[in-house]
Amino acid sequence: MSPTVLKKIRLATLLSIPVLSHFSVHAEVSVTPATKDTAIESVATQVLNTTDERSAQDKARLMATLSELTYFSADFTQKIFSESEELLQQGAGTLAISKPNLVNWQTTEPDETTIVSDGETLWFYDPFIEQASAYSLAKAIDNTPILLLTSDEKTLWDNYQVEQKNEQFVITPLNQESQIKSLSLRFSRNESSTTQLSEFSFKDATGQVSQILLSNFNSTDAPNAQLFSFSLPQGVRLEDKR
């Protein structure tokens, strides 16, 4: 695979109702098609209401878990897979998060890149091509899943459904235009029973899946505040998309 293709990959990565197995209408009188349609609609509504209630409960559990993480830092390794599960790329780096809305993501392998959220602007910096891009934080959240970890705002989380599967939470955007189709989070607890984010993954609109494993997780010491500020290096071209 050519360096150009790898570069594109790296930059790109940064209602169905369940089948009703039994349905019958018991009546002494004849049942018209309209009556059947009304009954089916009623059952479907009950199914949807149950699904919504379960999602709300799962979301509440996730929010309670995330509320334990005011800030943290960690090392990470990353694997990117194609829709057909072919390994496209591997990488490594460091991550720091502080609420609200502060992120520092440093990729060190295979190339150096930096993503910084200062609370208002999301910065992408690629020293290899000497270019930085700036985005409004509010507009970038749908396509930058890591930002969800930095916010406890109910109005933001109202835009997502949450499903808990064992130790994993699967987050799905309600916005069908989102470039990120799902985000999965897995938590664990250390020897002192402190909550840790152990891994997360996300699937984008192309079907690519990025898996991130965290190590050296630290939620005891607050990250250095300087990690969450960005100054444009001299000679670097800026694409301002705010």
C-alpha cells in the first residue's frame, strides 16, 4: 500500500422493530384488516417504548460511569481494519482528557499527528505536510467520537442512543449524516476499584473500524493544562474551517 493511501487512511480515521414471534387477536367477532393494523401498531409502539426505556437506562449507567472520570491520561495502541476486516494500519501514541471538552491526542507511530481541543476549537496538526486545520468544537463532535468522553451535557447526549452489552457500551448517533456510525467503550476497575477506560473502538461511514487499547491509565493526576492549548507553528499552513 502506497504512503499516499496510508496517509489518507490515517487522516480519515481521526428502526428496525424486532420480529414479533407471536401475534394473535382473540375475539368472538370478525376482525377486520383495520383492526389488525391497529393492533399491530399498538404492539409495535410498545416494543419501541420498551427499547427507548432500556436505552435510557443504559445511557444513565454510562453517564454515571463517565462521571467518575473528570480527567485522565493514557498511552494507546491503535489498529485500523477495513470493512472486510483486513488490517490496514497500526499506530501508537498518548491521550489526555479533561472535562469539559479538553482533549490532547498525540499519535507517534506510524507518523506524528496531533489533535487538540481547547474547549472552543478542535485543532488537527500534521507536521509531515506542515498543515493544521481548525474546526468549531460544536460542529466537530459528531465526527470526532473521543469528544463525547469529555462532556456530561444532557443536550449533547440526547443525540445518541446507548446500549449496554456486558461490560461494553455501544453508542449510536441519531443523526444519520454522522461520519461515525458507532462508538464502543469498555471499562474496567483497578486494584483500588477505580474506574478505568480500558479500550474503545469506532466504526465510520466507510465501514472502517478503529480499535484503541489503553495502557498506563492515570485518573489520579490531572494532565498538564498546556496539553490543551495549541499555537500554530511558524511556517505551518492553516485551514480555518470554523
